Amino acid sequence: MWSVILMGLAGLLAGGAIAFHQQKKPRWTVFSFAGLAVMALLAAFLLTLPGK
């Protein structure tokens, strides 16, 4: 369940990064949103791995 929520959050963050890029916002804002999107996807992937 949490992995689906994190993937949705990653989609929203990626959309924000794209929107900020189109609005010619500072690069650090675009990279911040993109980095957070990647971390959310990584967390969602790690949650799907089987435990010991």
C-alpha cells in the first residue's frame, strides 16, 4: 500500500519538476523536485523487496 502512495507522490513531484522547468524557475528548484521524485521511487521499490 505504501509503495503505491510513494509512486503517486513521485508522479506529483516529477510533474512539479517539469512545470517549474517550463516556467524557467531556478535550476535548484527543478533538481530538488526531481531528486525527491527519484528518492520516492527508490523508497517504493525498496518497500516491495522481500524481507528476511
